[in-house]
Amino acid sequence: MPSTYTFWDLHCAIQDAFGWNNSHLHQFKFKDKATNTEMIFGIPTEDDFDLDIPTIPGWKHKISKYLNPLYPKIEYVYDFGDNWEHIIKLEDVIPAEKGVIYPRCIKGKRNSPPDDCGGAWGYLELLEVLNDPKHEEHESTKEWVESIKGGPFDPETFNPDAVTFIDPMKRFKECFR
């Protein structure tokens, strides 16, 4: 992804890569090693006033200032109810290739869990139901997952070429009209 991306842009790219629908709050947690200061980037809410660390608008800050060779990791949390926790790791900084559209997905492992499946524990339960054709909820769960994923769901399959990225500014305007 481009170094000009903001935390909002990175959030949108993650949503697209996972095939999630951006229907929950998110945050990026950054800890400055030099000052031991913690920062949270995301969507500020009224509840932030009760927190020790207020949420900073993610669309106002470029990720390259916080995710770089000096600070190669940052935590991303999506859907505070399901609590999907991710470590975003910078692997390399390379020059952009002429004619290539960014961001782009170059590899991955396994299919992503469907949005709203109950977090890591809910996803494990969902897989158990899908793997047991005799389970009383097998058919309804299979139909639900297929409706969300847009077709048959194989948790072991991932195709990076199938990832489509939506313009983060378009998504921003849809979310904050």
C-alpha cells in the first residue's frame, strides 16, 4: 500500500482483504518506544471522554509516521464485541511500480472469517457446525455464511486475485455523510 495512506485507508484495505463490511468500530494501537506513550487511532466517539487514551481520528494521520522500519508493528482491533485482534507488521518498504494500482493483495493464507461470526471463538464454533452435516444448524449456518461470502465457503482457500479494494474516500463519505 502507498506510504501516503492514513490509518483510515489501512482500515479500509484490511476490511476489503477480509471481505468484511465495515459495520463496526476499529482502532489501531501504537506505543512510542522512546516516550512510552500510547496512542489510539480510529473513529472518536462520545465514550472517548471516559478513557485514559482518547481516540485520534485515523483519517488525519499517515501510517508511515507510525508504521515504519523503526516501528514495524502496530495492533489493529476490529469489532469491539467480537474483538478481532491483529498485529500489522511492516515487512518491507519498496518503491511503487509504474502502472500498478495500489493497494494490492499479493498473498495470504486461508479464507477470512465472516463478519459478525462471534470473534475467534465464534468462528471455531461456526467451523465445527459447517464440518458436521448432521448438526441441527448445519444448513442454516451454511446458508448464512454463503449469503455473506457471496457463494460457497471453503475456510482453507484464499485467492489474492479475488480481493477488490474500494476507494477509502468513497467509503469515508458513505460512513460520515
